[in-house]
Amino acid sequence: MTLPSPRPAAAAAAPGADAFVVTGGRRLAGTVTVSGAKNSALKLFAAALLAPGRSVLHNVPDIADVTAMTAVVRHLGVDVAREAHAIERGRRADAVTLEVPERLGTHTPADLVARLRASIVVLGPLLARTGHAHVAQPGGCNLGNRSIELHLKGLEAMGADIHVGVEHVEAHAPGGLVGTDFELDYASVGATENLVMAAVLARGTTRLRNVAREPEIGDLVDFLTALGAQIDGRGTGELEIVGVDGLAPATHRVLGDRIEAGTFAVAAAVTGGDVTIEGVDPEHLARPIERLEAAGVTVRCGEDHLRVLPQAELHAIDIATLPYPGFPTDLQPQFIVLLSQAAGTSMITENVFDGRFSILGELRRLGVDAHLEGHHIVVRGPRRLLGDVVTATDLRAGAALVLAGLVAEGDTIVLEPRHVDRGYTDFVGKLRGIGAQVTRRITTTAAAG
Ligand code: EPU
């Protein structure tokens, strides 16, 4: 079979636009440290609203979503200060101080919520603290349907009166929320978080069944406990929360980002590299690590790091995304790239989001042989990838396209890098630190010309 030659001049095809420029073919090696988990830090900002006074969060990732969440809580009256690059026992502390006022605002504006869907998690804390919340509707997103009806049903069960408008959700509980027994129809991460945060100040005891068990929820429970909340059942599918009269501020370190770690693990595996990934509990990646090993990758785990070692050959595996401890949907796009280099036919079943497939067309441009059958992604490998111009459609898709660029011959230009900025602290710098040839091209007049 004759293959087209690599396209080293792909950069010229998209002059002037912001992009990652990746030159493939480097085997990654060295050590990379992950930042605090995006999906924990965002919720901890919301949780801080529950306790007037000064809370301090360490290991907060330096990402656009945290900037957006900062704007949301500032709008509610919180004074937020970031002490970037502070050194805590020899490493970056990335501390954020949140000075929460006695009197909080109750409205979140549509433009901020549109930038950050996760800001819906201020609903529970606002209701609990003020008895009133007027929160802009998070709207749709490019992962498919993302309704919030479980958040609202749970809050109603705690006595909130909720009106859903086209643009806003308005919730009242003037006499305070009341403890209740509530079973979630689905173990939604966001609904669990909203309900736990609402329940910590509710009158009496709340039992939440079929809650999500993601490690970030354990981190939230730890922070709430440090604030003075009484919560039993951490890490299980059932939480019992005894409401307290008030909470006091606290200091907490955000847990390491398992999805960032998993992304680097795939980067190492797909380039046949030898990379140690620090700052994460490998237990939080138990299922992805087990799948990597099933594909032929050697992984060694320590207490707060894992090491991915070179392998002779990758082979096909099947994956099904599921709520934790199942395989995380947030690593699905990255694993498509891995499996494009594995011998045989792999199948990935996406069970969490009904629309997390937009990356397929972009990956196919690079030579990945992957197509959709229902909600199954069928990947055939190994395939030779060739650099081209592709577009990130969301955060994890953007990261996966950069990983594909590490394997592709020639240059891969990944447009819309802002999606990746949402969730990865210094993605380019960290990849370069382990030997990747990748740069960030920022638009300037000179560059465009
Ligand atoms: N769902 C409903 N009704 C609800 C709530 C959820 O039908 O009331 C459905 C959603 O439509 C979706 C599924 O349940 O299909 C999962 O939603 P879930 O509420 O569990 O997720 P989330 O809280 O919206 C968080 C992460 C996502 C991650 C998912 C699943 C944050 C800020 N986001 O979203 O992270 O994929 O849990 O683990 O924590 C990412 O980081 O790239 C990302 C998308």
C-alpha cells in the first residue's frame, strides 16, 4: 500500500490562528507533576461559600475554568486572591484565598455561567446560606444532553421551591432547607455535589442514596468536614449528612488530577516512552491503569505517582465508560488515540455522555481508523498517522488531538487550544518537559502575516 508522505508544512495551512503545533515522533521520557484536579477545585470554590471568613485552598490548578469560577464567586461577593508560584515544602503551592462575606449575593449572571457550566454547583450552597438563589441556566454543551433535573429534584425534596425559566433557575427556601431521604436515579457527579453542599446546613439529617463516588466527591467531603460539616459514608454510594447551624473557614489541599495524570499516561504509552507521573493517587486511576496493562503497557505504581514504561507492542482492548470506579469518560478520547496504535479491533462504549464523539472526524483527518456504531466507537489499528490541521471541539478532545500529534509524522496543528486551557495547567510546558516537540502559537499581527 502506498501512503501519502507526511505533511510537514501543515502549519502554513492555518496561518495566524491560535494553535498547538506538535511535531510527532519523539519518545517521551522523564517526570511530570500533575496539578490539582479541575473537577475538585471548582466545587471547593462553591463549598467555600458555605463558611463566612477566610478559606485557603492549596494546589489549585492554573486553568481557565478556575478563572471563570473565580469570576462567579467574586460576583457573589467573595474576595479571591491567588498566590501563584508560592513555594510550599519545595513545590508550587498555588494557593487561593477566598474571603467569604457574611452577606452573599444570590444571582449568577448568564455570561459567566455560559463560560462555565460547572458553576451550577453554587446553587446548593447559595440556597443553604441565603435561602435564595437565582442561577443562570447552564444551557447545552458539546458533550450532548446535560440536564440538571436531578439537582433540582433533590433540592425540592429538601423543601426548596424551584422555578425553572428559560434563562434562569430560581430557588427559594426562606425557612431553610430540611433534611430528607433522597435517592438519585443516576449517580450524577454535579447533583451529588449540589445536594451534599445544600444538606450540610439543612435542619436535621439527609440521606442521599446512589450518589456518585468520584474521588473529587471524596475531596469535597473532606473540605466540608474541615469546615465543620458532619458527613458519613465518604467514598460509598450513600451519604448521611447531619445538618449543622454554621460552618467555619478552613485550609485544604486539592487532590491531584487523575484525568491529567491519565492523559500523560497515554502520552507516554502511545510514544513508547518512559514517564513518571507524580502528584496523583494511582488508586484513583485503577481502571484506566488496568486497561493500559491489558493493552500491553507496563505501569508501576507508587503511593503518589505512577510510571509508564516502554512496551513491545500495543494490542486491542475493549473499554466501557461508567461512573467511578468505572472507566472515566474524561479519558475516552485519549484512549481512542492509544488504540489507534494497537494491533487489532478495539471497541469503546460511551455510557456517560450521549454526544462525546465529535473528535472522531478530526482524528480521522490524521489517519485514525475509528467510527461510530450506535454509542460504540470501533477503532482499528495500528495505523500510521500523518500531521494535518485539526480543531479541538472540547477540552478532552483537544488534549487527545495533541496526543495524536505526538504520534503523527510531520506537524499537527490543533486549532482552538482555548478548550485545552480550560482544564490543563501549562499543558505545553509539561509535555515539553518530558521531551515532546510542541509549541503554542499565539495569534499576533506579525504571526498572521
Ligand atoms: N445527567 C442527567 N440529569 C442530571 C444530571 C446529569 O441526565 O440532573 C446526566 C448528564 O446529562 C450526563 C450524565 O448524567 O449525561 C453525567 O453527568 P454528571 O452530572 O455525572 O456530570 P457533571 O457533573 O455534569 C462532571 C465533570 C465532567 C465529567 C462528568 C462525569 C465537572 C465540572 N465535570 O460533570 O468533566 O465528565 O462529571 O464524570 O466536574 C471534563 O472534565 O472534561 C468533564 C466533562
